[in-house]
Amino acid sequence: MAGFTHRLGEALGNAVDRKLNREIRKGRLPRHVACIMDGNRRHAFQKLIPVALGHKLGKEKLEDVMDWILEYEIKYLTVYALSTENLYNRSEDELKELFELYVMGLEELVVDERIHDNKVKISVIGRRELLPKKVIDAIEKAEKITENYEDYVFTICLAYGSREEIVQAIREIASLHASGELSLDQIDEKEVSNRLYTKGVPDPDLIIRTSGEERISNFLLWQSAYSEFIFVDTYWPSFSKREFLRALQTYQTRTRRFGE
């Protein structure tokens, strides 16, 4: 009886997913989805597994999400992997494990057929000078190998903080103004956007945060001014395709007014 109930539940779930898929494909899809991948550590605590394994499962979930992004032909994916604050409030052992995962993940990306078949450009933004050399080397290799791809753009935020990003842009603009290269009248939103790490990438249409937290934690503060936010209770490693599809469905029901 238990086996029959499980199979019935699975069949019903698959039917729901197929219906969601049909409905979503009829509507407008976001051009740019960003994810705050929150909850790896809490997932590990909940499952009574090592934190390192929680982060590994989070990395594997990101690979799933990339599949979904490609399936629905969403051109831009940006993910928040490590904040500048994390560099100072995580233990040395945990950071070491994370750095190993980043190197492994970047090395896997450069040989991943999905990247090359779909012409996915890899970009890493943030204060990479704060990262270990082996991570920087892996970043530079991934960016170099995919630099001429432009069908999709996958941006990873590492050692990233949006306030710092904005301050840096302000400094550049102030320097240009002081040298006479930029007048006050020329300083506008476009000038600021062109000096952010995300230059050339459109602002995110949809930002998804997992783990039940409802804040943006210093992520894309300037770029998210008119983004739609969806907060999911599930921890990142358990984030399912159905939840992803429901996020897309919710996005499609919203009217984007852009301040009107």
C-alpha cells in the first residue's frame, strides 16, 4: 500500500510539473534570473551531515539550476556564492573547503559540454584579489576559455559586496570629474551602471532567495531597483525544479511598473 501511495504521489507530481511547464511556456519569461543561494549550512545542520557536504550539495544544486536556465532559454543567470562579509565571519577551515569547491566547480565548467554547446560565457565578479591564487587562476581560465561566447552569460559573485561595488563606481566617477573628463551634467544612471561589476549585463528581472530569509544581503543593490523578488522557504540544496517553475509562474503574474 505504501508503495502504491508513493507511486500515485509521484505520478500526480509529474502531472503538476507538466501542467506548470505548459503554462509557463505560454507566458513571458525573465531575461535575467539571479539567485541568492542561501541555506547550505542550515541544510547540513538539519540533515546532521558535515557543513562541507552541505556546500557540496549546494554546488550540485547550482548545476541543476543551470540546466533549468538553459532549458527555458533564459540568457542571464547570476548567483551569489560568497560575500565579502563571509570572508571575515566564516572559519578558516570552512573557507578552505569553499575555495576547493570553487576551483573544482570552475574547472568542471570549462570542460562541461553544456557550456560549449550552448555558448555560455562565464564571468566572476567581486574583489577577486581577496581570494587565494588558485581560485583566481581558475577564474581567469574559465573566463578566458568562454570569453567569445555570448548566447548565455553565467555570472558568479565571489568576494562580492554591492555597497563596495557602488563605492568603487563613485570613486571612478569622482576621479573622472576631478580630471575634467566628466562634467556634473554627464553623471547619470548610465554612467554609474557602466562602472559596476555588471557592466553590459541587464538588471535582473527576477531574484530568487532560498532558505526563508527575506532580505537581499548586500546583493545587487543598484541593479535590483525594479527586480521582482521571490523568497522560498526551502534551503538551497533542496531547491526543486517545481519551486523554480513556480517562481517563474509567479513572476509571470506580476505587473512590472518600473516606478510608474
